[in-house]
Amino acid sequence: MRETGVRCVGRTIFFLALLILIGLGGSGHAEESPQAELRSLEKQLDEVEAQVAEREAAIEALAAEDRGAVSTLSAFLEKVEISGLVAAGGSWQKMSTPSTPTTPSTSDESGTFQLYQGWLEIDKTPTEESRAGFNIALEMGDMATQAGDSNVPGIFSAYVSYLAPVGRGLQVEVGIMPTALGAEHENQSKNWNITRGLMWDLQPITSTGVTFTYSVTDALSVMVGAINDPFASERFATFEQKSLTTQVSFQQETWGFKAGANYGRTAGRSLQPFDPYLPPFVLPAEHRAGIYDFVLTWDPFENLGFWANFDYLFGEKSNGDPIAGTKAIALALYLGATETVGFAFRYEWIGMDNVEQKRFQTFTATISHKPTDSLTGKLEYRYGEEEEFGNQLIEVNGIFFQWLYEF
């Protein structure tokens, strides 16, 4: 108000001075001309002031819009978690076959430097305050099992979630989702060892469909859903009959237990284990197939962890005849020697109820060191063998090293 008053006084003084000057030098007819000019000047000044005020209002509106956009983006980023990793290193493996009365022993070696995995994930977990969420994860590298390869990234998971206000909360997820079964993970940073076990090749890895998870208590939850395939990661399935996935999970402070199953029509799946010399596990395109999965975890201390995983695969052909079942068990132990050094061990046994009575065993030992909070180095030895009719067919020894940076 004070600035406005000063402008008015200044303008009045200017007009009075102009009138005096014109009045002293003009005639009666000329006296009307300065008055008209003054009115014109007043009008022009009013127009300029209106334009200035309009521009000031526009600038303020733009500033408010920018502040709103920044505030909205900040609020969104606070709810979203962005994480990722890069894991690279190398490996050496030797495959040996024992001699028989008719054939000599053989051996073959391979070694390479490699990108194990590149991973980028954006996750927004639904909460009571913000009930909608989503997840998308991209990966590439030699250990990218579902999408991408050593040179081209691909989508591992992409799904939308919603926490419905039902009881203690019913979470609905739709899209390409990581399987709930098994003890190991696709994301390298979540596993104790560098290589995943042979059981990983028996289990589903991702499933496309819809799941419903209800928290009965803080410790107990139940999940049920419909998916395209019980084993294969079928992201688009044309057949009408879908598959069932379900799991009951119980988690306490230091231990937990999960029991789950997948069952339904399968399009078949052929997986090559990480050991390149062992034969792939073939799940033919049968009429029905399923898997029972049980996982026990125990973490009594920060530097001590243990998990056990048991699976049974079963199925039947389209004519109703059963297919040979497969039993598998894996045991894993982690021991932290210091705050930065740890040791991990894993043992697996897999038996197929086929005519040949095939058996697989692996033993893995890994030492890890964290020079920084974000960087982990690992060195691993792995042994694997295949037997048939009680006789050893293949023996594989491997050494792996890895640097893993996560953010």
C-alpha cells in the first residue's frame, strides 16, 4: 500500500508540473490539448501497470505449478525403491567321465570371464496409506534365466499390486511375478553362493497370472492364485486350462516355514543346469504336472543362517499314465566369521524315479568378503556328479569368482 501511494503522489506531481509548463506557453485552444495528452498518458500508464500485474500473476502461477510438480515427484520417489546390482567375474570348469571296460576316461575343460548379472528394479510396495503398487525388474548376463542374455537386457518381472481393505489386508498381484516357491533367488545379491543349485532348475522361476495373499496374523499368511503354467514361465498361453499356485507361510523372528504347490497343464520345459556338462532337466509337455515345495529357514544370529528345501515333482501323461517322479533336497549354511568375511556351504541330492534311477549330487563352498558396504567379492568351489544304475557317469569340478556391486 505504501509503494502504491508513493507512485500516485509521484504521478500527480508530474502531471501538475506538465500543466504549469503548458499553461504558461499556450493559448485557450491549446489548453485543451495538454489535458487530452495527459488523459492519454494516464490511460497508457494504466495499461502498462495492468500488463505488469498480469505478468507478475502468470510468473507466480508458473512458480506455484513448478513447486507442485516438484512436490508430487518428491512424494512419489519417497514411496518408490530403486535398486540394482552388477555382478561380474569368471569361471573354470572341468568335466570328467570314468573309464569303462569298453571306453577310456575323458575330460574337458572350459574357462571364461563373464557378466554374471546386471539388475535394475523399481518397486512400490502397497501400504494402507497408498494401496496401489507396482514392480518391474530388468536383468541381463549369463545368470539371467528368464529374459535377456549377456548383451541384451530383458524383463524378469512386471506386475501391478493392490492392498485391498479386507480384514488385515488382502494383497492382489497381477502380471509377471517371481515364484513363491524355492529357497534361492534370481537376484544374485540375495543368494549366499555364486551359482544357484540344481534344484533351481527343477522349480518355476516366474509365473504369469494373478495371486491373492491374505495375512491371517502377523506371522501367518496364505496365498492362492491362477497362473499360465506350473513350471514354465509362459507369459502368454493360448490354452484355456490354467494352473494353480498356492502357499502357506509362517514367519517368526528367527525361523520360518513355507509349504507351497503348483499344479496344472504344462507346456513343457527343458533347462540346462549351470554346470554345462550335466544334462538338462526335461519336463515334457504332459497333460498335468505339479510340484510340492517345502522350505525351512533358521537365523538364530546375525552371523549364522540355515535353510533346507525339499521338492517333489509329479505328473501324468495325457492318457492318464503317471510320469516318473523326482525327489530333491538341498541344505545350506552361512557362517559369518567376521563383520566382513563369511562362509557359505550348500549340498544337494536329486533322485529320479525312472528306469535308469538317475541321481545327481552337488556340493558348493563359497567364501565372501565385503571391503565396502556396497561391494562383495566371492570365491567358490563346486563339485557335481551324475549317477545311473549306481555308476558314476559324469563328474564336474568348478571354480568361480565374482565381484558384486549393489545399490
